[in-house]
Amino acid sequence: MIAIRSRRSRCFTPSNLTSGRAVYAWCKPMALGLLLCQLLISATSISADTPKTLNLGNTGEPQTLDPHRYNLRLEETLLNDLFLGLTTFNAKGEIVPGAAESWTHSADGLIWTFNLREDLRWSDGTPLTAEDFVYSFRRLLNPKTAASLAYFLYMIENAAQVNQGAMPVESLGITAVDTQRLQIKLAAPYPYFLERLLYPVAFPVPKHVIEREGDSWIKPEHWVSNGAYALKTWQPQAYVEMTANPHFFTKVAIKTVRYHPLASEQSGYNRYRNGELDAIPSVPTSELQTLKTASNETANTALRLSPLLSSMYLVFNVQEPPFADLRVRKALSMAVDQNILTTKVMRSGDRPSYTFAPSLISNYQPATLDHKGIALSERQAMAKQLLAQAGFTKTNPLTITLRHVSGIEGKKINLAIAGMWRSIGVKTTLHQAELKAHFTDLRQGKFSVAWAGWIGENNAEHYLSLLQSDIGSVNYGRYQSNEFDALMRSAQEQADLSKRNDLLSAAANVAVKDYPVVPLYNLSVRRLVSPQLNGWEDNLRDMHQVRYLSWEEAR
């Protein structure tokens, strides 16, 4: 029999329970204590004889496990366990050596030389060499690959021209000096290069398998990768199962992991409480206060709260009326109250944002919306005047469709935004779609105004580049400003980080006055993680490779 104690409750589970299941009978605490029992018992005892499969919730079903064709954060989570780039991150989210054990760069910041580990192997045992990275970077930038995030590596010499079909892939500025040394030449200085290499777009892929199997190489029966884990099974809408890569250069404590796509936050929460999952990416806001109170009852808490480098925003399709009109965009932006959204509507710990690049970014002065600090009533009056100037009045109201991702939370937020717009005479229809369909429509420009989000790096350029006119389909609203583009190009040619950030700030000040987007909030992570899972470190990237985790030994 297992006993788990807190100051106010005592819970017991029968000894014949199967691992990973929770039974709530025999608990005799107060209501709060009952919740605590449910959360703590959800990950029951771990047999020393039978390795326990780690079951993790993921925010949805992946579209692909090809690192060069991925597009979603939920895919990046999986790919970080399956592959290893030149750099990687540790449990705290800090940049550390990956497939490269060391590197140097020239004084002008243009030529980077990476020294690979000598013990690199693909999961089938084939040696991994510098030539594999040359092949992989060329494949990413090859226009035939149709990689929507290929621009992530446009800082490499000739990358943009190769990706646009103007130059052959052999022109890309990457060379294998020998089997263990890789040299990459940049078109212009890029001080964030090591951070950019963290992304799956920079991961190596197995040439010897792809040339044999074509696009089928990502099927489990053909799978080969170089990360701590290899793909074993992919059951759509059920789980993606990975097993430890026997040829990875370090051993892992957890041998098998399954990622389960979650239909909703509530579904994930229920499955965690039922003992089906050991960690979930988010909990419903309706449960948050109860969970916080329960967490105060024990140091062995399951609730993990932390800030996330992120930007959630509304994007306007500026190429089509009515959003081609700056007055309309500005009016709608002024009517949105970010503070009300975060404190009254969402109540999830997310922070209101008045800048497109998150304020958490180091050594950068963000550009803030001009109307921040003006009373809502005054902003509403100004917004009505702008709409009237654009031809929209009570007798001819502005009517728009606001697109968002399906789910209770998404609907709640966007209903609130529609209500704010109603106060200035705008009629809003909500259109919801599943995650995949939503962002497919955004990349194709099939929307008027839509919710969007970007998560990732500790540099402003990562976010501001989404507004560059030549960046491709991730500039969802097709915003175009010659002044903004010129400042961004100047920043991208600057090696000095301080001067670069000053130019990025100047570019942001141009964009903020054009209102191509409406900053809404920066996310805060609210996870549930089994107290029996060791090695989980909260970090600003909210990235947690399974190879850093282990099970607490059974007592």
C-alpha cells in the first residue's frame, strides 16, 4: 500500500493497482485535499523491474516529422527528442554543444567552423559526418523541399537566392572541411546564429535513407535519426512513440516515451488526473486557482508556472479592404484592452503585451503602442472617429470576420475582443478552425483578421522578421513597408549587437505606427508535471528534452 501525505489529507491506493492509473477511493480529506490526492497519485509507483513508459501530452497532432517541413511548435517538441543539431539546449533552456562539441568564428562574424563529435551515429549505426550537414542544409534551402521556414537560415551566404531558385544548391555557403569539421559562411553578421541552429530546420537528416525511400523516410519502418530517441510508432490521433536510440552518445534513463495529441486543455487535464499522462502542456484556466491553492498544501507540487518567450497577437490582412486602410487597423487596435483580456477574461497568468517583440528579450528596447496609457473610453472615442473617417458609421457599420483556433479558451478571448469592437460599432463574426487548418489559411492569406502567435528566441529579430515583405508566407498579413524593410536590412548587416538592437528598435517603431498587428499578450506556461519525474526545469523556452528526465526511484 502506498501512502501520500499532506498537512490536511491522507490518501491511500490499493496495492493491486496497475501502474499509471489513479483511484480516488479511500481518500478522506477535504475537497481541496481530494484534488491534491488526485494530482499526486496520478503517477503511481514505478516498478524497479519494468521500465515505465513516459506519457506526455502534446498540444495536437503533428502534420509531419520531417524537420525541414515542420511548421508547428508541437512538432518542434517531438523533433527535439528525435534529432540533434549542431547546438542544443540543456534542461534549463541554455544553449550548449550538440552534434558539434566546439566552434569558432572569424573576427568579422562571417565564417563559423564547427568541430563535430567523433562518436556521432545515426540510429541505424551509420556514422554521421560533416557531409550529412552539408546535404541537410542544401535540402532545406532547395525550393523543391518547399520548406516554409527555410528563411530561418537566410543569414547563410546565398541561402535566399538558392531558396528562390536563382542559384544552385551547391552555391550555399556551407562546406565540409573534412569528416569532422563543418564551415558555414554567412552573408552578413548574425550574432544569434548559435540560437538559430537550435531549430529543426538546422537538424541533419539521413541522406542514405531519403535517397532510398523518398518522402516515405519518415514512416516508422524506414525511420533513421540522430537524436536521443528514434521513432517506433506513429498512431495518428493516438500517440507518437519513441524509443531510446542505441547509438546516441549518452545513455538515457527513460527508454520509451509516448506523445499524445490532446483535443483540448480539459481533455489533457482529465487524462492527467486519471493517471494516463505524466505531464501536460497546459491546464484549463477554470482549474488554475484551485490548483494553485492545492500546490500550497505540499512542496511536492505538480503545478509548474513560468513565463514564456512568446507573442500572441491579431494580424490584419493589409492587402485587402477594409484592412488596407490604416485608420481601420488603428481603430480596432485602440479598442482592444489587453489588461482586461489577461486579468478579467483569461485569468491564466499571461501578461498583457503592448509590443510585438516580447518585453522579456534581453538588451532590447521594444516599441510600444502609441495609445498605451490612454483611458479606454478616450480610445473608444478616437476609434469611432477613425472609423467614421474611413466611411464606417452607425448606418454603414464595419462588418468583419475574426478567425481563431478551435477551443474554449480561444473562443472566450475572441468573444471578448468582438465585444470590445462592438463598443465602437463594429460587427464581428467569429470563425474557428483546427490548428492545422487555421495556420494553413493564414499562410495562404485566406483571412481578414486572425489570431496568431510566435514562440521562441531571445532576440527581437526573430519576431520582427515576421513583418518583412520578403520573408514569405509567415508574414501572414502581407505587410509591406519600404522604411521598415530598409531598417531591418541595416540591422541584419550589423555585427555589433548593441547597434543591431538599436536598428531593430527603430524598425519596430515604424511598424508599430502602421498597425499591421495588434499585440495581445505574452504567454505564461501552466503545466502539470508528475512529482515523480526528475530533471524537469522550467525555462523561458519551455523546452524539455526527455533525455534529461528520469523517474524517481520507488520507495
